[in-house]
Amino acid sequence: QVDVVESGGGSVQPGGSLTLLCAASGSSFRISAMGWYRQDPGKQREMVAEILIAGKTTYADSVKGRFIISRDNEKSTVTLQMNSLNSEATSVYYCNIVLGNEVDNYWGPGTQVTVSK
């Protein structure tokens, strides 16, 4: 069992920045991929950014050049630095952890990000 917890959400004005942090904890687990997703009411959850254990990153087109994902393998944490935020970034952000077997994955409870004047 792996516990996943997000933090760092909140409210910010357009053009501002926010950093999300996700921490995974448990016993004897190896992480393959770590990622951030977001979901609006009535819509499907969508990938925002993902980072593999070797450091390869993937971003949604809508956030390329503005968001940066990074991970600390020793601490089992993943960070999403969000810059130049606009109202479209308003959503609930979820952290996803994929274990080394490429099958098991875990989600955090989500953290709200609101971008408004």
C-alpha cells in the first residue's frame, strides 16, 4: 500500500505562480512514473505533466513552457511548478504514482487550484 498526499494548492491571481508538492509513502515500493493530472466537474481527468524515473518528462500542450515537473527519487516526491497561470488552470489537481511493476498506481485525494482576480 502506498499513500499519496498532495499539498500546495490554493488561490492565485492570473499571471501568478504556484507550486504543488506530492509525497508518496509506504513500505518497500519502487516508483516508475510520477505525474500530475487535473479534473474539472463533469469532465475527464487529464494529464498535466509526467516524469519517468530516468527524468524524461511529458507535458500537456496547454502547459508547455509554463509548468515544470521535477522529482526527488530519494524522497519519493514530485513537484509541479506552475507559472503564468490563467483561469484555465483552475481545477483539482491529482498526483499519480505508478509503481515499478508498471501496473499498480495510486492517486492522492487532490488539491484545489483557483486562478482568479
